[in-house]
Amino acid sequence: MALELEDELRRAMRADTHGLRVGADLVDRVRTAHTRRTRRRRRTAAALLAAAVAVAAYPAYQAAAPEPPAHNVVSPPGDPGARAGTGKGVVLGEGGAIDAAYLPAGAVYEGSVTSLSDAWTSVEGTWTMPGGGRLTLSILRAPLAGPEDLKRLPPFDGVSSWERVPLPAGPALRKPDGTQMLWLVRPGVALHVAMTPASAGELLKIARSLTYYPTTSDDPSEKGARSGMGPGDALVDDFEVAHIPPGLQRGPLDGSPEAGGRVGVKAVEARWYSPQEDWSERGPRLTVYVMKVPRSWDEARLHAESAPGTGRPVRARVGGEDGVLSGEPGRTRILTWIPEPGVGIQVRARGYRSDAELLKVAASVRRP
Amino acid sequence: MRESYERSFDEFVAARSTSLMRIAYLVCGGSHHDAEDLLQGALEKLYRHWDRVSADDPEPYARRVLVNAAISRARRRRLLREVNVAAPPDTPVPEDHSVHLRSVLVAELLKLPPRQRAVLVLRYWLDLSEAETAAALRCSTGSVKSQASRGLARLRTYLDPSVFAEVTG
């Protein structure tokens, strides 16, 4: 009887939905809604930023009080000043990568968010401070010719007063309360640091420690001219990919909640592709996912969750770890493994006749 | 490049939107208006990530967005309806026509809790495997099995066994 019920249910659903049709203007409605949403997000971002500044100003009196002793922080031996210099963070975006040589002790990386609008794009990495504040490091891309254009960026156009602060990369704009700094690293690309509650000294120290690496795809003159390797290209979340197949260049990076498409866990996704090919074409392409997964997962579970229906999986070895290899030979091949508890890596290679490049790339993935 | 991006999205919508609309209608509880709304939201999200998802098969991604949006929406609206399986309705299914049986089946399907309903739609309308259903709903295959089993059991509860056997022959 169970089978009959299922069959009858199928027929019932088919009959009930038979007459359903979508409106002819569906595509237009989707595009219009998309445009409206991006504009709304831009306005919301500006409002949130203004609110964050207001909140940061409230505990300003606390900044004058002696700093409480840090708890749960172990100072390394030697120079006491080195205690705070134990943190390190990387933020990646389509505009390049930021490497922070200094982060306050106890800062915990929360993740990154990619935001797109008609006028600008940003990738924002967030850290939580031991005292409950937040630090964000962002790469912004917009039509910027010089430092003065920074003031016209949508998140900052309501801020009336900025002070100039010299940085190795050039002059930066800083809010007088020390909560934000903003500077141009190359035409069209700016870095932004914000911290709440703010400590002006910390903010400046963080800003001075940042190194910006442009991706090759950021510079049109470099397109197709090399294998695509640069400091920013090689980093995915906290990992670097030391080997990239020749002829590929860095594509978009996605740290949004939807990164990975069908991957049901938090992921950062980076792609490399052939500059001669459109995204949708069938040329060579490499995708690397760094995923935060439950610590109890093994490679088989990660493969089942992140690459279901990709052909019969076989076992593989990656840098001494067990992995799972799947996909169609000659088309997209997928290698999944757990380099350490709670972290999953997946490499997808398309357009290669053998698995040699895929295995070379996988073997080269490591923490810098 | 932008042109091919737009064109391929248009082609996908033209080819698959009716199928997705039917899924939306079933998983959202049978409201044509809600289904259209859900579908538009899912396609908007798909459009936002089209460069990434279009390279492979974009439909599973669209389906997943659609189904999970329907479940989230139902939760937000507190539409989780717990049906008391111990007390089937007093009125039995009309005895004489399979059309009635189907309409009752759909009506009862639409009353199921959203996740259970989504499992039944994905498994028996789209014929997805347990693993594919689990991937779409971001849950384990064990959860899919138990939800499907409970959903079918609830539907069965609403059917007079003798009538059901007679109609299905």
C-alpha cells in the first residue's frame, strides 16, 4: 500500500499544479527587484555605519580609564610589546587581499561578507574583540581617482569631518573619534578599517600593519600574461594555494553565506580561470573551497554534504590525509579532504584530461 | 560577457520557471501568490550569483533556495501546523472517485509541517534521491527518511484504507 500511496501522491501533485504558469514579465520583475535591493542595501549600509559611529561615541569616557588587565591571554616571553602582535588576519576580495601583520590579542575571526551595489563592491572581514567590540577590515572597489574621492563613497558621504593621517601607502582619512580609517591603495581600490569601541592607538597600529596585494585580475595589463600567481592570488581564507595550473588567473572570491552554491556549510570560495574563456564557457577552471565544518565530520561526510551526486567516489591521499575523489573524468573532478578537525577543503578542477593538476593543486594547499 | 550572462539567465528562466513555480506552489502551502513571491525571490538570488552557479547545473541551487525560503517563511509566519495523528478526521474520503482522493491528498499534503511537506515534494514530485533531498534541505539522509515516513503516515491517517484500496485498485 505504501507504494500506491506514493504513486497516488505523485499523480495528485501533478494534477494540482498542471495549470500553473508564471507571468511573462517574471525576468523583468527579477531584474527590477535586484536593482532595488542593491540600492536599499547601500542605503542600509550607510545607516548602519552612522549607527555604529554613534554607539562607539557613547563609551568614549571609558577610553580615558585605565585599561583592564587582559584575561585568557598568554604573553610570549621576551619583548612585552610583542604580546599584542600575536594576531594575523587576511581578507580577500575581488580587488585583492589585505594581510594584517598586527591584530589585537584575543581577536577572533568571524568571517567575511561580500557586498555588491551599482556603485561599489566591498569584501569585509570581521573580528570580535575580547571586550565585545568588533573590528572590520574591508577592501572597497569604486570609481576612485584620488583620496578626495573617498569622501564620496556611499558609506561615508554623510561624515562631515575627517582628519588626515600619514600612512606608508599614502594619506589616510580618519574619523576624529578614531573609529574609522580609509585610504586609497591604488586607483579604484580603497582599504577601510573600523573598530568599535574604538581605541585610536590600536586602530592606527592595525592600519599601519596592513599590506595590500592586488590580484592579477585587478590589473588588465596582466591578464593572460602569466600563470596568475601573486601573493593575493594564493590565499583562500587562512590557507594558501602554492600551485596554480599555468594559464589560469584569479577570478571572483566569495565569502558570502551562499558561497559554494550547494555546500551546506560556511565556506570561502576562490576561483581561477582561463582569461580566454567566459565564466559560462567550458574552459579550464579551478575552484578551491575552505569550509568550516563540524569537528565530528570526516572526509566522507564532507563529500556527501558538499558534492552529492557527483559520481562514484574513490579514496585518495592528500598530504598524508585521506581524501575523496569524485566527478567525471575529463570534466569536473572533485577532491575533498579534512586537513584538520573542523576545516574542510575541496578542490574542483575542470577541463583537464588527467587528475595530475588537481592532485598537484591539492597537495599545495597549506597554511602559510 | 555581460550579454551572455544575461542571455543565459533569460534562457534558464524561460526553460525552468514553470517547473520551479510548481515546486514553489507545493512547498509553500498551495498559495499561488506566495509561490510567485517565493519564485521571484529565489530567481533574484540566483541572478545575483549567476556567474558562479551557471557554470554547473543551476537548477539544484535554485530549488534549494526556493525550498529553504519556503520553510523559513512558514516558520516566520508560524504556519507550522501540528496535525494530531491520533485523531483522524471524522469525515472519510468520498468513496467513488480518484479525483476526490487526489484533491484530499493534496489538501492534506499542504497541511503538513513545511519541512515534511518539502521532503515529500522533493522525493515524490521531483523524484530526488534521499541524498539529493538531504543536500537540498541541508539535513541528513536519516532525517529525510524519517520526515518522509512521518509525512506519508500522516497522509495515510487521513484516508479511509478501504476507500484508498478501492480507488487505487
